Amino acid sequence: MMQSGILVENLRKRPGRLLDPEDGALTAAVAVLLRGTGKGTDLLFLQRAQREGDPWSGHISFPGGKIDAVDENPRHAAIRETREETAIDLDHADFVCRLDDQATHLSKVHVAGFVFYLANGSAPNLNHEIQRAFWFPLADLMDEHRHVTTTVTGEWGEREVCAIDVLDGEGPVLWGLTYRFTAQVLACIGYRLPGGAEVQLR
């Protein structure tokens, strides 16, 4: 069983690799929320509502969204979007680290990821952009029976990608940018997700 304290300590030591300005500016930011339980560590995932204009419409994601002019920096954007989508206030939460920035070259979506630790595991209160939210055990993300491949379709055509079944076959799988940020967290406890370093075209 992986204790939250060990994971958080390892994450704090991890330097995030930031996007090279020559590759373009950051356009979005997400918050990766951790909570400790008696059995281990959970991550908060969202299933986004079907919504026109949302590049993550219907997908499994972390709280987050576009960086706006009102945001002081990408981390502020992640905090603001989390508050708007889930009513969870991260202003005074334990900020752990910034993960490696992620870039999707076809759609030019460049995303920063920020990890926070919540001692009490706040219950989300969702807005219209989010269909559901759920805390998911870190140990289950490492369950190889949940590791699948899926075919995704977009402006690049069709592509087979690595994914995780987090809804027991009753909804979308976790893939793309969310998968890659999750892989970074798991790498801090020595676990490598299949294809975690692949470029995901989303």
C-alpha cells in the first residue's frame, strides 16, 4: 500500500519540465488533486459533460480549462477552473508540484499540470460543464486488468492509444493528456504506465 506521505514527498522533489516558449504559449491548466485515505491515495477525476466547443467534451479529465486574461499565471487558472467546476477551493490547499507541461501539436493545446494535496478530500459540487466526479484509488490505476487500448478519432484520423478503464466499462476511458499527467504521478512511485511517454494527439 502506497502511503500518501511518500508519494507527496517524491512529487515535491520532482522538477517539472516546462514548455519551451518556442513551441508556443500555454493555453490551459489542470489541477491534479490527491487525497489520503486509510487504504492509500486517491486522485480526483471528472467526466466532462457533452458540450460544443469543449475539446474534452465527454472525456475523463482533471479539473481545469483555458488560461484567461484574468489569471495571474497558469497555476491561478487551474485554481480558478477547479473552483468553477467543482466548488473545491485550492487557494490555501497544499501545493505539491508542477508536472511536466504537455503539448498536443495538431490542435495546439498546451497544458500545465499542478498537483495539490487535500487532507480532507473535499466533496465536489459540480457545475454544468461536468457530468460526474469521482475519487479513484491510485492502486487501481496500476491494476493491469484496467489497462486497455482504444481507438480515438479526430483531426488526425484514427489512432490506437493506451488507456485505463476507470468506470468499469460503463463510460469513457482515461486517455490522452489526462493519461500522461497520471503517468507522471505514478512514475514518482516507480510505476510506468504503458505508453505513458507517448505523444497523444488530443
